[in-house]
Amino acid sequence: MAATLVQHLGTGRRRRAVARVILRPGKGRIMVNDREFEAYFSTEAARSLVRQPLLATETADKFDVLINTGGGGLQGQAGAVRLGVARALVEFNSELRPKLKELGFLTRDPRSHERKKYGQKGARKRFQFSKR
């Protein structure tokens, strides 16, 4: 008989990025797309963004975090992972919800890319106006 694997799932989105997060009991190891955490997120800003929910709830050394992410850029993916980790922590223990909610980790950031408009150079920028 196989032992049941205890894991908690969370999905996060930010801009065009989507992250699927799995929390498993462990020693605090973080893997992103089968690569080491430090190798995938090269900037300290992105790494700290991902760790925020774990550090706020003091569960950083209790879970191994497996992350599958795609779309968008690295900062968008880091924001998506933060939301996914927070949602997975709430699934693990619903008593953590008020603290995560207060810190804003359970709120999806609604800002996204604005489409380019026809007859213009970009979403907001116009071609140079010539009076004569």
C-alpha cells in the first residue's frame, strides 16, 4: 500500500504569468521549473517577493515548494508565485488567512498590459503632431 502524499496546491496569476505551486512537508527547498530557486530568479527582488508569504507566516523551513510557472516575464512570474504560495498556505491552514489578507498577499494584482491602439504608436503614445 502506497503512503498518501500530503501536498497543498495554489494557483497564482500576474499580468500574463501563471504559476502552479505545490507545498509539501520538507526542509524549505524551493524548485522552479525543475531548476534551483536562485538559478531561476536571478534578482534578489524577485526572490524576496516569492519568499514573503512563507516568512510572514513563519513556515519557510516547514515546506518544500515546487513551482511550475510560465508566461510573462520574471517579475510577473514572481508575483504569480507569491499569490500561489499564499493560496497554498491558506489551503494548508485557514487560520493563516487573516494575516495573509492583511499583508495583501491574497489579492491578485489587476494591473496588466494595455493593448496598442490603431492609428497610434502604442497604447498611449501618439505619433508626433504637425500643425503645418
